[in-house]
Amino acid sequence: MTTPEFSANRDNYCYRHPDRQSFVLCQRCLRTICPECQTQAPVGVICPECLRDQRKAESPAQRKARRSWGRGPMGAVTDGRPVMTYGIMLVTSIVSLIQMIPGVGDAITDQLYFAAMYLYPQFSVAPFEPWRLLTAALVHGGFLHLALNMLALWMIGRSLEPVLGRWRFLTLYVLSALGGSVAVAVIAPGTATVGASGAVFGLMTALFVVGRHLGANVTGILVVLGLNLVIGFLPQIFGGQSIIAWQAHVGGALVGALIGFIYTRTRRPNQRGWQIALLVAVAVVLLAVVAVVPPMLLLAGAVG
């Protein structure tokens, strides 16, 4: 429902369809545009006129890249709706909100959070539960933690998913979450962690890589990424105790950047097999790292 003042303001209506209210602005000219007039850009949406101007200014290399990314065999979402993003948000929010119910939440957290001891039963009394590498992304340390991650997921996903396609977007999210947990196990094996931050950082760095490939202005993404990485280190820099698993941020960011690079180099339909093989290789390497490196460190410490 809108107020009379809002309805009377013509700036709150699509400039091409004056009878359609909208809350979305073109990221370039800032005019109000309805869903029919919105075209997904690497960051946000743009109106038809700005899209036309942008394509006129493209270099031959940028035009070639856009045509390659827009092919149907690449699996891009033709209707532009970030369905997978909404699905991840829904599942994660349901699990995390149930987790916050008194008397129930502790049991869910205990079953889903990640700690390295669940990967190496030979060094602890904990059982072997490797699925925690991924389930940690479903639980959070509180409502604010959940809200910030879901907001970031929504902001990035609605721009990135239509470019990559639903299943590549989901693969990117899952492998980034895995990379975050692996980084925690390798860098800080005594740290327990929850949250989707590693996966979100992976989406952010992938958006940066893909945006650069498409010739978009990614300065804003780089600034946000840098600020979020620095925030994770601030408590330790000033001698405090950090409640943020910065290791998961770094691990997710590195994996996301790598997968973004893979996507940009295997975008043609005849490279689909290579793309799948490389993604499988990333997963295998991550699992191999977490299976070999921490036990070696623990054994070295025990011998020392």
C-alpha cells in the first residue's frame, strides 16, 4: 500500500509506463523503471536507453564476451529471476530461525556447526561428520548475522545468477562455502564456525571477476570486498577477540575468484565438459587439502 503523497509523485512511476508504480531505479540514469523495462546488468539493473548506449560504447572484445555469455547453452536464466538465490535464502532462513527457538536451537546448532575435530576422529573424541563442512552455512550466530548474510546474498544473487545460470550459481555457492570451511580447518583447526559468510564472499569475488570480464565497473564491489575482509581482522589488530571467522571469508573469497575465472574461460558451449571437469577438480583439491594438511600439522605438533 502506498501513501497519497507517493502516488502523486510521478517520479515513483516507470518513465516508459506512467501507469506502473515501481521502487527500482536504473543504476546509470536513476530513472524509475518497471520490471518490463529492467535489464539485468553485472551490478543492478538498467533501462532500455542506457542499455542501448552501453552497447554502442562497447569495444569489439566486450561485445564478443556479451554474446558468448548470453547464449542459451550456457544455461543463463532467460526470465531473469534469481530463483536459486531465493531458494538458498529460504532454506537458510528457515533453518537459522528454527535454530533461534529456545530449547530447540542448541540441538540444531550442535548438529550443523563446523569444527575441524569432526573431520579427524583419530585426534579427538568427536565422531566423523564431514557434512559439517557445508551444513555450517545453514546456521548463524544470531538474527543480525543471518540478516546481513541474507541481505548480501540477495544483493549479489539477483545480479550474478541471471548471468551464470541457476546451476552454476548454486555450484559456486556450495564450493565457496566448502572453501570457507576448509580454510578454517587448515588455518585455525581449533575454531568452530557457523554462517554463510564464506559462500557470500565467494559470490562477491566471482561477481568481481565476471564483471571485469564483461567490462563492467567493479570498483564498488572491490571496495565492499576489501572493507568486509578488513572488518574480520580489526579485533585482532587492536588486541581483542574476534567473533568473526575471517579464515572462512578468505577461503570462500579465493575459491569464488577461482570459479569465476573458470566460468569466464569455459563459457562456450563446446567447453562445457572442461567446465564441469575443472569444477570437480576444485572440489577434489579442497577435500584433499582438508584431508591431508591439518593431520600433518597435528602430527607434527604431537611429535614436537
